[in-house]
Amino acid sequence: MKTQTQGADKTEVARKYLQATCWMVLLSQPAFGALGLSTQSFTHNASEMGELLLEANAFLRESGSRGNSLYTLTVHPDFKMESEHFTGRIDLYAVTLISDRSSFTLDPKQAYLATSREFTGNHELGFGRRDLSLSAMDAFWKTGTWTPRFLWSPMKPENMGTFAGYYQFERNAFRFVAYGSPFSIPERGYPVQTINGQLTSSSPDWVPPFKELSLLGQKVDIQYELIYPEMRELLLEPTYGVHARYGNSTGFWIQGGVAQMPLHQVELALDASLKASTMTLDAKIHPRRNAHLLSTLETGYQGENFGIWGSYTRENLLAMSRSPEEAEWIAAPMGPSQLASLGVQTSFMQGMRLDLSWLWVQESLPAPVPGEITLTTPSRYPFEQAARFRAIYSGYSPVRYAVEWTLDIPNQSSLTTLDLEYGHRSGITLGVGADMISSSTGQGFIGQYFGNDRVRGRIAYAF
């Protein structure tokens, strides 16, 4: 049986989850509030409390599965607090489609409270969701290995912080972090729901499952039903790890870490039964979590205008306790994996930066069992082998631009993203952009979106 669940396993699996996220944000920073947005390509002035963004997308090719235009409203609160004893930050993503209010999705990028350097010197204690800078590879490639992502726009994922209590020691060129939490927050994306037995979403990037399959030479219709688990089953998964780094902002550096944590991606297990009278397959989908043990080692050199880095990560999956009923459910096969990446960057012209990187991922999947029904879904990793080039100009000029080209090597697919912005001193920013997709196979992460080429316009207000 083959079903594409790339969109669903990165979505809001229950409306209650939104309430839990809000609760955790308020618990971390109950007194903070602001409006803000940080775009994918550009970094805004640190003094700005935030932005409000309205974006319009027009698709260059017609499709029966989506409309030809899309309007999105994004509010991104980003407010920092510093006092004699404590520092904190709340940085939220709140996104909705103008045409579908039920698509509203909220996720904290960072929401933490920590002791200040003035109060505890080289030592820092904190709690909440924070970017702990655990992997340079994850920061660039956004693989979702060490860091959860916000996947409202799957082709432009946004890395989110790690939710944990942590201790950090930093002195001269040495940094050490130990962190842990009895529960964790999985990745979030656009909402998915069931209507008349089919999984649907208002997102144009939603990749629906096949509506039928061939079983014993006959076409079988599939009727889906999402079975929402208890909140504790999704959130009560422990995270703990350590990370160390030696190196200043310039010169040679090395860092590494070990952690046990749940996979940030929610697995969709399938409980299927066939109604012989109607030749319909009842497919009950159960979102659930898995866990893995991660270890990484990275090193590089950062000069004034040039940098180079390398990264290697190893992952081992951990056995999960499953009930006899769960053991009968069908899930996509997973196995231990290795990830490696190399990158170089250079900057010049007071604002121009060029990045080039290569990514390699190998997952050792278990051998199929003869006669056993299996799910064939897109890999939990976006790429097996890929290369990416990025050029960004964000200098003193009010005009800023970014060009990014990503090549999925084995699937012969590429994504080219162009963005141009003009920022006025009044706080208003106007922008245009485009996403162009090329694919010879229609396979892989990029290939599945072939035909979704688009142009966009945006207006943002920063204050």
C-alpha cells in the first residue's frame, strides 16, 4: 500500500495541542506581548519589536487540487526582556490563511526565562523553548534532526528552539550546555482534517494520500479517520543531552553533543481493515512519537570574510513500548541513519554573503517482510544528497535581496527562490519574490511540489 503523508505528519494533530502550546508559552513568559515577524531571507533591526505581514501568492500553473491565489496573514511576536537578574524572550509564529480561519496555527520559536550574566556570571540557568545552537548542519539545512521546525511552508521551514530546562557555562572560548525536560513539543505545520473520509488541508503545499490502492488486482477506496491521542501521549516524551563547544567568533572551532530525545516529526501509524461488501479500506490514522539517540561532531574555521565547516551526525532509534494493539498498526519503516554536511561561506561588499553547502544522508531501512503490508511514504529526511547555494545582500541600502538554489541530486529536482525587499524608514517594507520548481522525476521532497511555482508580493509593518 502506498500513501503520501508528507503533509500530515508535519501538522497539527489535534486542536487541543494548540491550547497546550499557548499554555506553555504563557507559563514561560506571562507578562510579555508584542507583534513581530522575521522573514526567511533577511534579518531585521534588533531594536524592532516586531512586524505584521500580509503576503499574496499567485501560482503560475493551474491545478484542480488548489486555487490559483493565496493570501496569508502572519503575526510574529518577538520581544526581549533584560533585567539585573533575569533575561527572557518570547518569539511566536501565528499564521492563518485569509480565506480559511480554521487554518490558524500558533507555535513558539523561542519562549524562555533565564538568569542574567550580571546575576550569575559565567553560569546560566533557564527554562523554556530556546535556540541552544546544537548543530550547524541543522541551522543551515533544517533537517529537523536536532531542532524542531515550523512547517507552515514546508519548502521554507523555520527552525524552532528546544524545549527544556538547561544549564549553560560559558567562559572565554569554552561553552558547555546540559539540558533536559520530561516532555517535548513536536513539529508543527498547517492543519489537516478529515472530510467525507479524506484527509484535506487548505494549504497549497498539502500532499494528499492516494484515494485508492490496488489490492489483489482490484481497486480499493480508502476512507480515512484521524484518531486523536491523549495530549500526554504526544507531549510526555523526555529530552536530555549535553553539548560542548570550543572556539571564538573567529578562528578554528569544534563542537559536539550527545542527546536522547523524541523525533520531532510525528509518526502516522495506520490501523486498516477492509470492508469486503463495499471494497473500502477503513484507515484509522494514529499520530504517535518515536525516540532516538543522537551524537554529533562539527568543526570549522571562521575568518573575517571567509568560513568553512564540516558536520557529522549519527542517529540510533530507540525501542518504544507499544501495546499489542499498536504493534499491529502499519507504519513507514525507519532505521538508524548518518548525516554529513560540508559548507563554505564568504562575505564582501559590506553586506553581500555567499553560502555553498553539500548534504549527505543515509538511512538503513529494515528489509521488507514477505507478505507484510507496508507504507511507502516520503523519507522523514528532506534529502538523501543535496547541494545548496545562497546569496544574500542586506547592507546599508534600503534594498535587500536573496537568491537560493537547492538541488536534490538523486531525484533530479531543484528549487530556486528569489526575494527582493525595499524597507522604508517608516517601518513599512515592500517585497516581491518567486519560487521556481524544476523536476525530471516528480520524486523526492522538491519533486512532489512540481507545478506549485509561484510569485508573491508582501507588505510588512515593523514597529
